[in-house]
Amino acid sequence: MDAQAAAKIPCAHPGAQLKADGRLQQRYDVLVSSHLSDSQRVAAGIKAPASVAKAFAATQAAWRFFSNDGLSLGQLAGPLLACAREEAPALCQSHVLVVMDWCNLHLKEHERKADRVELAQSKDLGYELLTALAISDSGGQPIAPVCLELRASDGVHSTRQEKVMESPSVLDGLEPVMQHVQQLELGKPAVFIIDREADSLGHYRQWDKQERRFLVRANDKRKVLYDGQERSLGEVGKRLTSETPLFRWGRCSTKAGRPGSMWRRRWWCCIARPTRGGRTRRRGSCRPGSSPGARCHCGWWSVRCAMRRARCWPGGCC
């Protein structure tokens, strides 16, 4: 979020809902301004505003603010959701892209944090953060985070629920977040973009049944029915690469710092394999189940083929 976007956030903020002195409300304004940057919109990290106070004083004041029992995660997320509702119709043409991804916060040496959980291994302790970030479908610029969830030993702390929730598997926790985002009424249909970790046939069918729109970076070894035969996505991609006339021009781009153009193609396949069930670990691993699963026709954008069709031109493409 930059200064221009922050200026459009409604004046009512969670600090005004606290029955406390004005110092907490002032601290909220300082915390928001410390995240703003006029130089770069996507610059990450908090920056301490200019002040005569010491750095530890600002840290202590922030700790007092976040430790207030009258302040919830939903209240803190309120201004961000208001910004998303106002900015999405103006910045998005046809859809609101919602990128969902996980981030492990490794805090192995912080022994005083008793609510840490195991991450990659038993000695890797910390927290797991899930972020749903709304971005523009035209320029790709970030709009606002629409949901944040942190997994600790006592459960999942989320901006969409006041109470701490039980920890589901990683992929099972995506559907409630999708439902929450669609209920925000952002003005445009939401399309959820998830990395390869979400390449699960059972969840594909679940999301399709709930009429969710999603784009997942699938594994190229997955078997699909294409052109009457069962092939891997990698084999289908190689066949499409040779069919150059069927690619359509997408947009101007750069390749290795040189101007060029991006070509793309959309195609359909059929996944008829049975769904596996019965998760044994939190990360979503499954054992073979007996639920066959219905035939599911899925549209897939060939990102690999589009990248291979990137061309460089001496004078640019526009």
C-alpha cells in the first residue's frame, strides 16, 4: 500500500473502537504510516517514522497496542478490507486476482515463544502464515490483503474469525478463505491463484463444485485426457509448443532485458482419475481411498508454452 491508496481508506479505524485514551488511537496512526512508502509500491517491511523517541520506545508502544484485549484481528483488518472494496472496481477490469500463499516464520532461537509449532522438521519451530492478497488483473499491482491467518500451537488466528480456530490441513484451509473473500463483495469476481502445493485433484473438484474460479500451477507429470489419449501435462505442452500458429499474441514483455512479446494458448483437458482421500499429515498427504470422483473437465492455461513462445524484437513489440 502506498500513500495515495492509504489516503482513500475510511477515517474510522480500529483505534476509535477502543474504550481507552487517545494514545492507542495515535499509535494506530503511527503504525499505519510506518508501512507506507512513496518510493516503491511493493516495498516490503516496516519503517520507523522520524521521531525523537528511541527505537525501543516505539517497539514497546507497538507491543502495548497489539496486546490490548479490546482489539481483535478483524478490527485491524477492517481498513484494509475497506480499501480493497473501494480500489478493486477501479483497478480491475473483469476480475480481482487473489494470490494465496504460505510463509513459514522460522523462530528456532526464540525459546520464550511457547506457542511455536513444528514447520519443516521437529527442530524447525516457528509459525505458519497464510496470506490472501488481492491484485489487479490489468497491471498486477497489489491492492490490499483480504485475509491473513497465522497457525500457532493453540490453533489458527485469522482476520476472518474472532475466535481461534482448529488447524485443518493446508489445502482444507483454503476453501473457508475463498468463501470469505467472495463474501466481501469486492465488485468483481475473484480468481484465486495458488502455487503447485495446491495441485490436488480432490480439492479441484471441491472448488469446482463450490463454483470457485482458480488457477493452480500444476505438476507436469499429472495425467490428463487430451485428444482422446491419456498424456502427462508435460507431453501435452511439448505438442502445443510445435503448433505455433495456434498461439495468440498476449502482451508486450521483456526477455533477458530485451523488448519482446508474449504468446499464449488456452486448451481444455479432462481429468477422470479417482480422488484420493484420508489425509494422514497436516501438509495434505493422502492415502488411496475408495471415493471414485466424477469426471471433471478443467480449463488449464499453458504457462510453460507461453513462456517458450516469448520472442525478442530489436525495436520492441509495440
